[in-house]
Amino acid sequence: MRTILITGPGGSGRTTVAAATALEAARRGTRTLVLSADLTDTLGAALGAPTGGTPTETAPGLTAWRPDAGEGFRVGLLAFQEQVSTALDLLGSARLDADELTPLPGAEELALLRALRDAAAADTFDLLVVDLPPAPQALALLALPEQLRRYLRRLLPAERQAARALRPVLGRLAGVPMPTDRLYETAARWDVELAAVQLAVEDPATTVRLVAEPGPAGADAVRSATTGLALRGLRTDALLANRVLPDASPDTWLAALAVQQRKSVDEWRAEWGQTYGVHEVPHLGRDPRGAEDLAALPVPAPVPASVPTSGPVPASGRVPGDDAPGPVEWPVVDRLADDGVLVWHIPLPGAIREELDLVRRGDELVVTAGQFRRIVTLPSALRRCAVDGASLREGELRVRFVPDPDLWPRTR
């Protein structure tokens, strides 16, 4: 199954574009599911049908789902309360009832991640379209599974669980209580669930589409989002300039705005056109509502990863008509014979040199690009090297490593 993640600046029309993309795919015979965490249910309004906590078929071949964050929050918190009931009883705590629980901030985004995991695991659809929150929140949300798994590995190392038979003895010797089996079991369950979400997000068939209104603010948002997505190893396959006004207008104010939009779209094509497609989505003069309005929006039609093809498959693994790019690669280039270094190439389109920062921490590299940060594990060959410098060229961060003589095997 192919997954398309749609995000962009707040108020740019992300949900409407997600609905139009899903509807276009369904009309082409693709079994499609569209997910949204939008609290105002813009998805249901755009599709002309209500969507709630359960998946609802809104058109032939199209299912819409806006997960019920409140129900998931109540179920999860009540289950956690039951697991720690002994500790709560010792503290004399009063139990919370289901009818007094309301979701906390972030519950909607977590519900969306769970729904994404469940949809990716099911063999029901060919295409999953996900209406993500605005770009900064979306990037934080997509980073959450990897970050939480890293925290769990640091705080509760799996190898410590193997010594469960020694815990009572160690507890008496140390004079402090040792972690219980339930704690490790809970951490292991969380790790499995987070790994499933991370796998769905990082799948080679998963791509991102950015939606923005052309203009100075939209250009800044697109550049920032592109850098953040690249740092996460996610590939953008399309930039949609939304609500584009017609070039000719008798109204002076609208004509000036149309000129500004045209300039921005031309700049986007020049800057990003070689990386991914730049598409224009015209302004309908009204908020799109219903299948007829959505069909009038010329969004690029996605090709699901499961579409059968005839004839041989090219060496690249891509088939004609398949607009789903392959996985993002961060290659290590061997230049030991020429320059005595290994170079790690990290694609960071849109990055600004002054906003980049690198820190080596053991076998990890902390990469900061503007407001985004990611901790990545070094490839095995680079763990035996020391950082020798870095440069930003043509939208690519190139980190140089020199072999550590104490760790690198010597040749005679």
C-alpha cells in the first residue's frame, strides 16, 4: 500500500487537497482511505458526508476516517489506571471515571498515529491519504515514534530485562527497589507499537505532498518544511500551489495579488521543479464542498504501490506512470584512496548554512537544521572515524570523516 502524507502551513487548504486527492484516486479504481485529525471536520464538509470516529464510505472506493481522540484517550488512561492500581491505592488516590475524562492537547495527533498504524497493517486499501496537521506540528508528530523509541532504549535497556532472576538479590544489596517485569513488558509493548508507526512513516512507498498558497509567507513555509522533511528522511514528491487566482482580472486588487502569486509559482518551479513536481490548484471562488467541487481541483493523481504492471520492470525499480519515488538515501562515499576521507552525503534541500549545526555523540550524530533536530546513528564504517569537517553544497550536507588509527584496521 502506498501512503501520501499531506501537510503545509496552517490555513493553506491541506484538508481540502487531501480530500480531492483521495477522491481522484478512488475514481480511478483505487481502494482509498483518507485520514484526518482535523477537529472542525473539514474533511467531512469537503466530502459532503459526515465522518466520525469510525471509517465511513463517502464515495465508491473511498473511505474517510477521522479517529475519535476522546474515546481512545479514555480507554488508554483507564487501562493505565488499572495497571498502576496498587500504587494508586497506596497513595490513597481517587480513581477517575470514564465520563469525567476529556482528551488532553495532543490526543488527536496520537489518535491519528494509531489510525495510521492500523490502516498500514490492514490489507484493505491500496492507497492511504493522511491529512496531517500544519507543517511544524506534523514534523514533530512524524518524529515522535523514533524519538520515543530512543528514549525507551536509553531509560529501559532491553538487556537489563535478562537479569530478572537477579533483581531481588540486587534490590537487597542496593537497598532500593528494582524495576518490575510489568514495567519492562509495558516498555516492550510500547516499542512494538511505535515501531509499527515508524515503519509506516519510513516505508519507501510513503511520500509527502506540501500544500501552500503562493506568496512570500508560503515560500518561507515551504522551504522550512522541505528541510525538516528531508532531515527526517521523508521524500516530498509534489508541491501544490493552492488557491491560485486567474491571471486576468478587472479588479486592480485581485490583479496585483495574482501577479504576486504568479511570481511565487515561477520561483517555486525554478527552485524545486527539478526535485519534484510543482502543481497549480486554482481558486474556485468559494470553499470547495462536495464531490463536484473537489473534482474541479486538478490535483496530481497518485498511483498506488500495488498497481499491477505488464512487461519487465526497469533496473531502477520504478515502473512507467508510477510517480512514487524510491527511498531517501544517505550514501557514504569512499574517498580514502584520493583524499583519505569518507564522506557522508545527507540531502537537506532548502537548508541555510548559518542554521546548521553538527555534534558527534559516541556512535550518533546530532544534526540541527534551523528549528529541526535529529539524532541519527552513524553507519558502521563511520563509527571508527572522527569528524573532519562538513560543508553544505547544492542542497546537500557533506560530512567528512577520517579513520581513527586506534580503531581502523591497519594494512601491511
